[in-house]
Amino acid sequence: MVEQIEVVDDEPQDADVAEDEESEPMISEPGKLMRIAVMLREVQEEARRADADEAGRGRLRQVHERALNELCGILSNDLQDELSQFTFDFDNETPSQSELMIAQAQLIGWLEGLFQGIQAAIFNQQAAARKQLEAMRGRGLPAGATAGGEQGETPGRSPGNYL
């Protein structure tokens, strides 16, 4: 089963955008995204606790690069471009402990920002839906009207402010 999530922003879309780009989900597999993010957080915590030797740093680099590749496979093109702007390639075959920690922290920070952006978009969508529902309810009956007749109406009198 493939899970899909699409975050819709409030900005109007350009008319020139192709239909398949509009229907492309921002994140094709949110469950996989969450698993990668949690795994990266745990790897970062473990790397902080232990001094990694050259083999360990090489393995951490492989995990980092594999996580980036997996993320690119489930993110939209826009998010892939954004992610690529905030990541860097390691200069050496085996990066230093500090290079790895900075790269991991940067990636985890980007993912947390992505999650917060999704939460904010969902909150905005819920607020807009709530506002729309209240507007629909408000148009249903005139003010002061009830299903059984006018509020405070007595037989033989018309409703109004005057006696």
C-alpha cells in the first residue's frame, strides 16, 4: 500500500503548470519519510555518544548518502531541489566526525522544518474549512429565524423592532 500526502498552499497556481505536476504529491510515502527521519535521529544520537573510528565514519557516510537517495525517491521535484541546496558532498573518502555531525544535524533540521511546514499547512487547511463551514451555516437561515417560525413571533403581529 502506497501512502500519499499532498500539502496545498494558499498561493494560486500558475495556469502554465502542467497537469501532471499539479497532481504530483509533495511526499509520495510519508511513512517511509518518518522512518528515515527517526533512523537519522537515532544515528545522530549514537554518533554523539561514541567516537567513531575511520570505518565507523565511513559507515556513517554511507548511511547519510543512502538516506539522501531514499528521500529523493519519495519527495517531489521542488522538495528535492530544496534539499539539494542544503546538503553538501563530503570532500574526503572518510569524513571527519565533525563533518558527519554537521551533515546529520543539517539533514535532520531540514526534515523537522518539513514536518513543521506540513503541520502548518494542515492547520491552515482546517482553519479555512472551518471558516467555510461557518459561512455556509450562516447562509442557511436568516438571523433570528427558527425552523418553526420567527423567533418571538406572536399571532397577528409582524416581526420587527416596532410595536
